[in-house]
Amino acid sequence: MAELRYTLNTQLEQLHTRYTGTGHPDMTKYEWLQHQHRDTASAIIGHPSLLAYISVADNECQARERFEVIERMLQPCGKPPAKTDD
Amino acid sequence: MSEEEQPYRTLQTYSAPQELLDEHAEMADEENAPDVFEQTAKSKQVAARQSDYHLRRFNRTDGVGEGEDESYEDRMRRINLEREEERVRRYKEQKEKEDAEKGQGSKTLEGDKTPPRGLIGDETPPRGAKEETPPMDEAPKKKRRWDVEEPQVKQEEKPGEWSEQALEAAPKKRRSRWDQTPAEATTEAAPKKSRWDQTPSSDAVAVTGKTQEFTSTGVMMVEDKRYRRMTDEELDSLLPGKADGYEVVPVPDDYKPLPMVRKMVPVQASEQGFMMQDDADAAKARAAVGGIQGSDEQTEIEGIGTLQFLKPEDTQYFAKVLGEGGGEEEDVHYSLEELKERKIMRLLLKIKNGTPPVRKTALRQITDKARDFGAGPLFDKILPLLMERTLEDQERHLLVKVIDRVLYKLDDLVRPYVHKILVVIEPLLIDEDYYARVEGREIISNLAKAAGLAHMISTMRPDIDHVDEYVRNTTARAFSVVASALGIPSLLPFLKAVCRSKKSWQARHTGIRIIQQIAVMMGCAVLPHLRNLVDAIADGLQDEQQKVRTMTALALAALAEAAAPYGIESFDNVLKPLWLGIRQHRGKTLAAFIKAIGYIIPLMDPEYAGYYVRECMPILIREFQTSDEEMRRIVLQVIKQCAGTEGVSPTYIRDEVLPDFFRSFWVRRMALDKRNYRQLVETTTELANKAGVSTIVGKICNDLKDESEPFRKMVMDTITKVVANQGAADIDERLEVLLIDGIIFAFQEQTMEDNVMLEGFGTVVNALGGRVKPYLPQIVSMILWRLTNKSAKVRMLAADLTTKLAPIIKSNGEDQLLSKLGVVIFEQLGEEYPDTLGSLIAAEGAIANVVGMTQMNPPVKDLLPRMTPILRNRHEKVQEATINLIGRIADRGAEFVPAKEWMRICFELLDLLKAHKKAIRRAAVNSFGYIAKAIGPQDVLSVLLTNLKVQERQSRVCSTVAIAIVAETCGPFTCIPAILNEYRTPELNVRNGCLKALAWVFEYVGEMSKDYIHSVIGLLEDALTDRDHVHRQTACAIVKHLALGVAGLGYEEALTHLLNLVWPNIFETSPHVIGGVMDAIEAMRVGLGPGVLLSYVLQGLHHPARRVREVYWRMFNTLILGSADAMVPFYPDLGSKSDLAAGQDYTRHHLGYWV
């Protein structure tokens, strides 16, 4: 893999890191799942019918549901775990 | 000649006669024999082809030596001192001159006058009293950049260490007697011995090659055997011994000889005639580095690797790591610092001279270790190399690349070396090579980012008012690069201060030039800061120093050009001084002012522009008369810009400008200089846009019959452009006659090789359209006449003209003319000059194109067999024209030719697949498709499949493409069985070719592949499990196209099977293979959906081995970039009680809602 790091995949990897939601080999569980939650939230907002469904389930109007889903994207999984030693 | 008379046997191959070869070998042996290739070798050297101005970079000694920069204070002090010295020197010169003049009295300079124009016989109208242009036939004086002051030869300046070294290396030092090797003495002792049978005592003789003469810069440096340590016996034989009362003193304890100091001397003629090679270690080492002289061939050097070449300068520069004691095994004797140095030198040598793989690894090493080496040792080695006089383009490029990489790593550690780097890199900014300039800019901008603005300014500040104009020029350019790297706003306060400097006009001049360069480099990006930039330099227009005024005007011109068409409001402040200026100034300053106005006018509103044009036109018209070439070009440029603005009326142009314009500019002399030529054509075209076609064309069309050919060409060029822009509707009948007549004349008289006349002919005739009908018989008979001309070039031009005119002849309904042309050209196909033949075939093709295959005369069934043998012609132009014609016939009129003939052509076409030119290969491949359509795929396919067995890769690749095209045109079912069958051939190339062909087939047929996916699965299973990785790579390409083709058509089970076969390849390391595998997997994302792929990827995302994780995460990233939204339902549920207890809730509750 060593020589690949210097050729085409460097570009690919750099390209990947430009986007949110992409990961890397040293990603923690917390970071990865945060991305998943945010993806999920944006999927809900992006599909109005899904949003309507959720808002019915929560008994909120769609605008408030939307607002709350967006707000939740800030820390979707709660506070980050305390730093371990390593 | 009869058999007996023949002095030589007939040979298979021919070469020069032996006598001649011997003679040349002898000549080469002789001393001073001129080397024919010396010139080519020189042209590779950067310094050898640069102008004097560029070579002034070698005068810069301030930044070159080793070690760090001096402090800002020291440099400022030194620069001030230098400036003072310069001032005094000039004052003295001036004084001496004055004294001399006084002494001479008033001697008139009678011989100095240029004769009046009339005497020279130039027919251009007189240009007023002060005529200074030298007659054209005189050798032109070397041009100096016109805004540049006279370069002074700085005698008192100490030459750089490199030139010093070059001097000391001057060849032919007298050898003094006493240091000669004692070997000589022994031979003298036994004088009878002949030298031939003498066994050289092991290393007593110096190995010397043939004597060569070198220029002072290119002297061979070798380690001299005469400086080797003498043995005790030799010393004993030389010096008086104990018997004479002398004794040998023991070596003092504290004496430690420097380990590797070795003297280098120029190679000298051996004074001893023939010498045998000795076996000494040093000789071996030297031989290993390419013999004594360095070499142009690849050589393997121990501890370094394979080098592409080794120049004599390199052997000297890298002496420490070459030859004796240079190897890595010697490294134990050195201190840490020296070790670093040796390591760096080795890496640099590898990078500079190594073969690509060697160079690559070395470059990576030096980058990785840059911070360990440190800035000092690195730049102390790199920078002197870049100042080497014998540096070649390739070496410079590589060294610059090293600097770039190293800079990136060193970051702010580079600070102490900024000035030294700048001294070396700045010259790149004015190099004539575009890529060198770009590289230079790149380095300086990286340097600026690493060192920071404050440091850059304090480093470059002293150079801003440097005595040498060259230094100021390059510094200005470097500053503009810094500005673009760090942003104009951050540099603005500094620029403002410099442009208003009271201390020296040089500082103001450079400051303004920086702004000019910023405008040139950044283009419209100056717009946000335009007002600030203009205000910064505005005062320069009234500066007391003329050069500053000129530069200010030029900078304004550059700013206006960059800002066009916006930003006129920013120039408000300078309009008035500019306008006053063009009335006050003369000469260069006036030219610059006019230029500035020329660029500002197009930014104005129409009514203002009209007013200002009318204001400055009298001055422009006055300057029409000038003899200064630069001024003439500027005037032309400004006229063009004025004519282009809306506010200027056609009548104004016609009445006020054109008469003078034609009188002063449309003269033969203007056609001789390329820049004048281009500018005049552009300006006239722009004027024609305003004044109308007939006005301009009417004025110049008579000159089509002028006797000077360059002038005719210029006229034709202008007419072409004018007519192409505006059409020929404006041209009346009389002018039409004149025009056609002139064009025919000019075409017939053409001797130069370019297609200006041809283009012009085509453009004008096409623009006239139906109106050209009456002239066609005349034109065609001219073509027919010229097609049989004795000169090949005339025939070629006639054929080219036919190609151009064929459509217009057809549209005028003159079919008989076309058929006549067709027949005559057909008869000419025996042409022997390939260029002409190519044109003839192209012309025949053009005729066939417009008349159609059925009406074509000669009939296609005669034409095609005539083309078959021509296909064997090796000339590219012929090949291309032929293949185009054949392809056209195969496409439109294949039925007129028997199938047998087509098969013959098929075999000939295979050869064309080897052609260098892509257009030929493409045309050949397409022709296979047409032919297959005409005569059925079986035969063509078997030809192509057989061709997969050939050695040559390009031919095989083209065959695979052709197979795919046949499959596309005749349906995949005709080809796939044959390909599958052929795949069973136990031959690597054939199988690869089959796979490649299938990949193309599935790429071309797209959705149609759904009917064939099950048929090829067996083949793919075999290929994907093959040992050969190219097999697997190509199979992956097939899988990719299949997956994309059948996406959404319900073939998931087949695709899953294929994915399972592809998946084991994800850890491939070869870039192409892994690329192919990843492509296939990504195509699977489309074919199978991201959910399936995610379940594969999840297996390895958290693998304990990092290398495994790396690959899986890369795949995950491509998944998420491709279809993030679609993956939401497929993420695993990872919520757990322990996490919840720790405060993180990983469950996605929204997905659990149920209404």
C-alpha cells in the first residue's frame, strides 16, 4: 500500500476528506455514529413525506419537527465520551 | 554497369563507405576537431541560450555563498554602500567624459548621419525630418528592452564564486617538471626499453583520456594521479637520504590529514603517447562513474544507483560521494554534520541525474527527511547547483521541484534562507519558457506562505532600490507573486509607501512596477482593489524622473487592461494628468502615456469615449509619422481600441483616420516584422468593423498584385479576416471582379509555404456564395492547369484549393466541373511526392463527399481498388487522407465494391492500427465497423481476432476496439460467441485481448448487455480467479460495464455472484488493478444498491489491522459520497446500554416510529 499513498489514492483520499460524512481508519465510534445520525436527520428533512410521518408520530407541526430535527443534529448522540488515555 | 566493373559486392544494407568512416574517426581523434553535436548539447543548457540580460543573474553575488542570510540591518547598510559607490562611479565617468569632450573640442560627427530615406530606395512615404531607422539590410542591432537602462559592465564587482572557479579551471596549466611521477624517472634510467612492451607499474601512471579542448565553463575536472600520496620508495629515490646527512622526521602525533580532500585538475593531454589502463581502485571508481569525462550514457554507480548521465561538473561537485571513499560504507569516519551533507549530496545526485525510479525514491526521501536535514545543509547544497552555468532545463526543473517539496516540509524553518532562495528563483520569473515562469511563481508563493509577509518584505526591501536594474526588475515580479499569494490588501500599505518613497526614484520605479506586475498576473482579480492601486501610483505621472512617469503610465495601462470592461471610476484621478501628459511628452514617455489612454478608453461610456478619442486622435495621427517601431505598434494598438469603442462613428473613422492610416501604415516594410504584421492586421480588421468591408477591401485589394510577397500575404490575411467577420454583401460588382482577380494572381504567385492564401481563397469564395459562379470556370481551369504543373508544391496547392472549393462548386450547380476535376485528380493518383499525393486524395475525397457515391466520377468501383495499394504508403498525410476516403466509401457506397475487395482492404487496415497518429487509428477502427456492416461480421471478425496474436500492443488494443465496434454495428450476438471461443486459446495476449474486447462491447451496448450477462459469467469466473493480475483488472472493467448496463433490470443474483468474485481483489497494490477493482465495486453500488455494498464494507471498517481498515474506509467513503441518503436505512443499530450509561445514545429513535 505504501507506494499507493503517493500516487492516485492520495488525491482520492484528499478528495474524500473534503466532504463531511466521510471517515478514516482512526475514526472513533462516537464520530462515526454522529455522522450516521446526521445523515438520518438530513434524510428526514430531505423527504417531506418522511417528515410528515415523523411529525404525526411526535404530534408536532411539520415546521417544529423540522426545526427540532435540525437542532438535534448539533449533538445527535449526546456529549462526546470522555477522552481515554491513548 | 557490368558485373566485373562493380568494385563492391551488392549489399543488403547501405552505409557510408569505409574510407569516409575512417576519415571521420581520424578527425575525431585529432585535437581541436570541431564537434558537430556541440551546438545541440549547448542548446540544452539554460545559460547558453539566454540573452545578456538574463545572464545578469550571474552578477548577483549577494545571496549565493553558504550559510544564512545577513541581518536586515547589514544588508541595508551594504546596499546603501553599493548605491553610493555606483553614484560615485557614474559621477567619475561623467566627469571623464566631459573632460574628454573638452579636450577634443567640438569635433563634428559627420560620418554618423543616416542617409535620408530617399537614397535607400524604400518607397514608404517620408516620415518627417528626424529619420533614424537604419536601412533594412543592415544587421539589426541587438535590441534592448526599451524601458531598461543601459546595462553597465561592472568591472569592479567581484565575480561570483562560480565564475571564479570557472576561471581558475582554465585549461593548459604548464606542467612543471619536478612534480612528475617517478615512473618517468625509472624509464629514463632504462632508456632502451620501448614504451610499448612496458608493463605499467601498478599505479604509477596517470590514466588520461584523449585530450580535449574545453571552454572555460566546460573543463573536465578529474582527480589527478600526480597528487596522490607518494610511496616511501618514491620519496627516497627523489630526496637526498641519510648518506647525505639528512634524516626522515617522524610524523607528528597531532597531524591528521583530512580524509577526502582530493585535488582536481583539468584533464590534460597525455604527454606519453599510448597508455595502458591501470587497475588502481581509483581508476575503477572513476570508470564506474562513466570514465574520466563523465558520460551521457546510463551508468551504474555503487551506493548511488543508476544515473542517466554524469557531467564533468557533476563529478567535481559531487566528488565527495563519487569514486574513492564516496561509498556509504565509508560513512563511519564522519561526524554527524558531514554525514548529513554526504547524504544530501547523494540524494541530490540521484534526483538530478538518476533514472526515473531512482529519482522518485530519492525525491521522496529528501522530502520525508527535510526537517531532519534542516534548512541550512539542504539549501547550501541545492542553491549553488542552480547557479551552475552548465545547468540544463531538465536539471533545473528537478532541482526546483526539490525546493518546492522541501519548502513545504520546512515551513517557517526556511526563513533564514529566504533571500538566498529568491536570488536563485527570481530569474525563473523572466525566463522565456512559460513553464519555468510558472514554476518560479509556485516556489515564490509557497515561500511567501511559509515565511510570512513581514519576513518577505524585510528580505526584499533592500532589493527594491538596488543599483542593478535587473535585480529591481526581478524583485518587482517576485513581489507581485507575493501579493497574489498573500492577498493585495496586506501588501497595499507597503506598496503605497514605496511608491511615494522620497529617498530614491528607483524605489518609486520598482514600487510602480510591482503594481504593474500585479495587474498583469492577477487579471480581473485586481478589481476590488483597483482604486487603491491606482491611487498608490497616481502621483508617479508627475514624477520628476522620466522613467518613473513612463512606468506609471505602463502600470496604468496594465491595470486598465486587467480591469476591462469595468472600473473606469477608479481612473478618474489620473485622466487629467494623462491628457495633459500626451501634450507635454515626447518619445518613450509619450508612447507609454498613449498606451495607458488606449487601454482606458474602452472602459468609458460611449459618449465620453467618443469625446476622448476625438481629443487624442490628432496626436495619434501625428505619431503615425514616427519611426520608432515600438511607438508605431502602440499607436496601432490604440487606434484599434479607439475604433472598437461605441462612441466613435464610422464617418469619423473614414474621413479622419483612414487616409493617414493607409498612407503611413500600409507599406511593404510593415509586412517584414512579425509583430508589426500582426498588429497591423488586427487594427485594420477592427477598423473594418467600423468603416465597412468595401472601404477597407477597396483600399487594399489592388495590393494583392503587389510585387512583394510578404506584403501580398498581409493583404490577403487582412481581407480574409475582414470578410470572415462581416461577409461579402458589402462588396459591389466592380470590387468583386478586382478581388477575385487579385486573389487568383496572389494564389498563383505564391511561393511561401503557409496556408494564408489558401484560407483566404476559400473564405472569400465561400462568402461570395452564388456570386462566384461566373468565375468558376476560370478558377477551375486554373486549378486543372496547375494540377499538371512541374512543381510538386504547385500541384499540392491546387489540390488543396480543390478541397476548399468543392462544396461551393457543387452548390453553384457546376457538376461537370467537379467531375472533370475528379477524373483529372484520379489520373494523378500515381503522384510520387507524398505531401502532394495526400492532398490529391483529400481533394478526391472532398469531391466524393459533395457529389455522393452514385454520381461520383470516376465511379467508386474504380476508385476504391486504386486506393488499396496506396494504403501501404507510410506517409501520415497519405494514410489519413486515404483512410478517410475509404471509410467514407464503406459508409455510403459499400455496395458498389465486391466483398473480396473489402476483405483485401481489411487486411491492409490492420497495418494502419499501428499508426502513430490517433486520427488514423480512429478512422481505421471505424472503417472496420462500416465494412463489417457491408459484408457481414464473420470475416472481418476473424481477421480481427487473429490480429490479437500479434506482438505489438497498440495494434492489439485497436483490434479490440474494432471488435467492439463490429459488435455494436452488427449486434452483440454476432460477436460474443466468437470472442468466448477465442478466449479458450491458451495464450496470454489473446485472452487479454478477448477480455478487453468484451469490456468495450459492454461499454458500447449498454442496456443490451442484459441478454448476454449469463453467457459471459463463466468466462468472468475464470478471468477473475486467474493468477495474472492484468486478467483480473480487465475482468473488473467488464464487470463494471456490465453492472452499469444491467442496473435496475433484475440481474441482482448474477451481479452478486460477480461481486463475490471481485471482492477478494480489494487488497491489490498495483495502482491500475486496484483502480479497476474499485471501479467495479463502485459500479456495483449502482447495480446492486448501496445497502448490499454497505453490508460488505461493514465487515472490515473496524478491523484490528490498520491497512485493512484503510481500504475499507476508502470504499465506505466512495459509498457515502455516492449515495449517502440511500444508506440511512441500512446502518446497523449500535445503541447499547453501556454507551447509554456513559452518556451517549446511539439509537436512531426516528427509525423506530410507528403510527
